[in-house]
Amino acid sequence: MKPFDLNLRHLRAIGHIVAERSLNRAAEVAGLSQPALTQGLSKMERQLGTRLFERQPDGMAATAAGLALAERTERAFALLAGVGRRSGKRGFARPDALMTATQAEAFLHFADAGGFAGAAASSGLSQPAIHRAVRELEQIWATPLAERRGRGMVLTPAGRALARGVRLAAGEIAAGIAEARGDAAEGGRIAVGAMPLSRALLLPHALAIFLPDARGTLIDVVEGSWRELIDPLLDGVIDLMIGALRSDPPPGIDQLPLFTDRLAIFARAGHPLAGQAVDLERLAAQNWVVGPIGTPLRSHWETLFAGRPLPNVPVECGSVMVIRGLLATSDLLTLLSPDQVALEVDAGLLVRIGPELTDTVRMIGITTRTGWRPTAGQARLIALLERASQETRLQENR
């Protein structure tokens, strides 16, 4: 079941029923008729395959499923309400309360596809239907949500804010559906943003333990740098990021440290400096392959040679796979985490060069959105990442 298969007005009323313990009073608060709410609740229970409330002499008592769904939907609608408060436009006092599930789903398809034709192809809806939904939302929010650029359409700042709010709300509703059905630990999709260091040992180790009991869960691993992954994280496209933490994270971000990583210099096993005692002067005379300017790894490399001219860098590269290939077939040096080349070191293809580096320490961990509440499956994966951070630690003399 998809989040927007459920009627948003009826979903909103779930919390009112929990609070009021009465269909009549909840209907009044929600602006619905009592028969309409009764029918909507019955339909929702059929869709979910579970009872949300028990009809008792003293009122409506929420079941565990009803409480779980009410809590998640309250979080979902708070996210949408936040978009309405930030819009600052004249119009409806609560535009988020007027949006329908059909409009929300159509707008997300439009935002993801970047146009009406792409949205129609990916959703199965007609272009006129998607166009109508976007225009209706523009009227409700009293502001343009998209504008034409050349031959395509792009979201305005208000459109990007709404897309983020709708996507995050959809994630909460999806979690509520799973928890209400009692299958919170199975099925669904977990999107993980994997920064370079986590891809070699940490994430594969955790996933290998997670998958046998995942019961149909789809793990979507999205590779990228911190800069490439942070907006998808905030937008709700990915659920968590794994990699180097930032000393000054932006607002809306929480960081969970896992372990301290100490960088080292690596080269091919037959490099002229292999097995020798070398100082910074000799290292500065070598050719290097390092990450692009502005990346944390590049900053650590520049700090290593502070006070002297930087070595020659004929290749700037953020891909560890390319760097490993270059090291194996040239006399280039690089600065990387031991985790990232552990297999090559074990196979005798790469070796450490030079002294132990004492000023190249960085914290590795998990980055999430502030206020994010993981599902049972997501929480289990985080626990396994914490476990893997201990089980995959390399020995200091490796």
C-alpha cells in the first residue's frame, strides 16, 4: 500500500478520534459529517486490514494500530503545516489542510520527473491530471510552485519546499501504515546514502547481517559525497548517510559518531619509497592523486604539508575505485582511510608509505534529519552499523 492510497482528511481525523474518544466530536473538529467519518474510518480499516478503534460503551478506544498510525500521521501533518507557515503568502490560513492525497501524489511525481510528460510516464496518470493537480496546489498555496525554463519546468523555491514537506510526510505515513499493520520490521524500502569510506567494509558488513532477516526489505544504496547526499537526506529521498561527520553541520542535521578513522599514505607494493623511512620532504617531492579542492580529504592532505609548497597533483579524483587503479599501475601516492584499500593491502597490492600520521583523524558516523524517528527496520540497521563499526576496525599496525 502506498501512503497516498489513504484519504488525507480521514487520516487527519484519526488523531482527533484518539483525543476525543468520540466520532461525533472528532467529526466536528475535523470539519466532517459523522456519517462521512464513520464510512471513512471503516474504509481505512479495510485498506489496512486491521482495527484502529474498539467501539466501547464509554467511547472509541484506540487499538495499538490506531495509536501507531495516529502518532505517525501527526508527525506527517506537522511537516506539511510547517511548509504552510514558511510560505509567508496571502491565501488560505491552512493550505496543507486542503491538499488531497491525489494532488500530493501527482505533485511528487511532477517534482521527481521535472516535468509533466515525465511525471505522466512514471505515474500512469495523464498529463492533464498532473497539470491540474499542480495548478490546484498553486491556488491553495497562493504562490507559483513551478516555472518554465527553456523547454522544461523547474520548481520554484516554494515548490521545492512543498516537495520536501510532501515527501517527508509520505515517509511518515508509510511508516505508520507498516506499524499499524504490525509489520514494522519487514518489507518497505530503506535508502542509505553511502559516502566513500563506508562502501568498502562498514556498510557491506552491516548489510550482510541485516539481510537474512529483512523479510522483503529493499535496501537502496545511493553513493555520493557529503555535498551530493545532504539535500536528498533533508528532502527525505534517503533516510540516513554514512561517512565522515562534519564539525559544523547545517541546521536540521543530527550526527551519531561510530568510530575515529586515521588516514594513511598508500602506494603500490613496488613503489620506490616502499619499506623506507621517509620524511615530509621526500613525500612532498612525489606525484599524488588526491580528492578535489574543498573536500575534507583534500584539506587533510593540504594540512599534512602546511608551511611548505604543496606536492604536484597531476590527477584530482574523488573516486576510490579510480585511485586504487592508478596506484596499482603508477608511482602516484594518495591519502586514504585504511578501510578503503583494506582488500588491496591484504592482497599485497598496496602498502603504507611513510610515518604514522597523527593529525589526520576524522570522525565517521551516521547522519540523519533532526527529529527523524526510524522504523523498526531502520533502527535495526543502525544498530548493526554500530556493531559493524567495532567488528571491522583495522588493527593499528595493519
